[in-house]
Amino acid sequence: MKKLVAALIITLASIQSYADSLYDKKIKDVRIYDMFKKQGVPEPALQRTFEFLDVNAGKTVKMKAKIRGREKTYMSTREVTIKSDFIAIIDFSKPSSERRLYIMNMQTGAVTKHFVAHGKGSGVNVAAKFSNIDGSKMSSLGLYLGGNTYYGGHGESLNLYGLEASNSNAAERDIVVHAANYVSEDYVKSQGRLGRSWGCPAVAPGIIKRMLNNFKEGGLVYAYHKDLTASTQKDPTLQVVQEHVEEEDIDLPEEEESVRKNPTAAPSTSGLPTGNAEVLSVPLEESKD
């Protein structure tokens, strides 16, 4: 497995555009890659997702998964086929008060931009620390595949399968896409930033259905930071932005830390997810079935 993961990383780092590449895909004689760039998608992240899909789209891979049954929860594996209909990029180089989730439609060339939260351990408004360690409450950088959905404390949520050493503990950490009331433009206007999860990329309730429908069972999600791409390979357990000025850490109403410390004070969240959810991890062991 370790050799396979290393080979995948090398392939991702070195592969270039070739015949039938996504780089060559056009809509009305305009390259879809250029359309996404023009709409503000960060190019290094865009390039990495295109390279990954050029090599891996259509493959069925076996992923480590957390299975939640009625009577018990346990780790196992699931198979998923990698899709290329949509790509999501989270640009953690930007503060939470900005729309930093880019959802790209590979059929139309359209890009929509949304708010997305980071983990409490990663920072206040700006995420400056990232970790794959359970209990860190930090976000994890790297490529993910969307898995199956399940119903948890925040309602229907999307399992994420970590594909790299920097996010391979996603299953154990319960890192998933879920909705949260602390993710909205109104929350930013009233508090100056979004609330924070315990590591999950939480989104606004209004877009959770779109995330579930577009990314379940094989959709590609890339959590990216412009200054830390190399760091995820050198030290996958912890990456830190240098020269970052620490902000005062005050827990805001409704964000994960506040709700979990005082559950009775939280507003009703039936239909929404809890900071931790469910997930999967580990890279591309191609299914032999």
C-alpha cells in the first residue's frame, strides 16, 4: 500500500497534459481550464485537480471507511468510482469571511463561490495550521473523494475519503461535509467571520444538497493553501503558515466549540450536522473485483 501511495504522489507531481486530457476540453472553442481561471479559481489548485483526474477519473478504488450501523460503528472499506463531473476547491489561503469554496461544473464551465468553515484548531478568521492528527480540531489539506451520505447531528452529511498522507486519518477523525448555521453571509456580517467546526469543511445549509448530489460517491474535493503545498509532503502531520499573526481566540455563538460545551444553549439543529461526522481515507488501492 505504501509503495502504491508513493507511486500515486509521484505520478500526480509529474503528469502533464496529453491526448484526451481535461486541459484540452473546450466549450464553444474556449478551454474549460481557462474559463475556470478567468472566474478566479486559484491556478495551482486547479492544475492539481486536473492532473489527478487525467490519471484517475473512471477508476474504481478501495477506500478505508467508517461504517455506521444501527447497533455499532466500525472501520471497513468501500469501493468508489472517481468522477469528473464536478470539482470543489477550498482555498484556505483566504480568510473565512471570504467566499473560498469554488464549485466547478465540468460540463458548463460555470463556477459558483461559497463560504466554508475551517476547524477551530486551524485559527480564528484565518486558517494557519493544518493537521491530520485526531483531536487537533484542525482542518486537513489535500485531495479527497466524496463518499456516501449519512444522517448525523447536523442532518444529512457527506463522507470524505482522504487520498493523501496529510488527510489519511479523515475516517478516524470524522471529517465530513455538513451544513451549519454558523456558515452564512449574515453570520459574517454580524460576527466578522464564520464560526468554526472541529475540522470539518462545514457549509451553509442552503448548499448542502448541492454538495451531496454533486460530490457523493466519487466527486473530487481539494483543500488547498497556496503556501503549504510542499509542506503536506514534507510533514503530513502538521503544516503551519510562517509569519502568521495570531488572532484572539473567542468562541462565537453556534460554532462547534460553543455548542458542544453547552448543548442546551444551542438552537434547534434538526436537519443539520455536528462538527464531527463520518469519513474515509487512504489512497488509491484500485479494486480488483
